[in-house]
Amino acid sequence: MRVNAGLTQKEMADKLGISRETVSNYELDVGQPKMRDFLKWLIFCKIDTRSVVNQIDAIQSQVNKNIKVEQNNRKKTK
């Protein structure tokens, strides 16, 4: 996302008020940004935050359904 937006790690770090190393770690999947920083990241990369939030909601809904199915299956086997 960041590269496609034409931003360096340093530029993204400056925009978020964090270190370049922290940006690098996020991109290497070492740690996770705070939700506020994640949403800012999306905005700086010109990503539609509503679309991302909708996708997160859809994933959460599916996870909840899977949990209910698993719980029901456990009840049936007891």
C-alpha cells in the first residue's frame, strides 16, 4: 500500500509520528499498529477506510458464525 502510494518508510513514519523502524516492522509483520495508526495509514495511502471496515465486519461475522457452528457441533457430540 505504502509503496503504491509513493511514500517511503520515513515519510509514512513522519506522517504517523512513529519511527521508520516501526513502519518497517509493521510491514514485516512484526507487531501491529494501533487501530488509529492503521486507519491513518489507509488514509495516507488513499485507501477507502469504509471498504476496509466493511471487509473486517464481514470477516468478523463469518468468524462468529463458525464459532456458533463449532459450539453446536460440540453440544451434539456430548
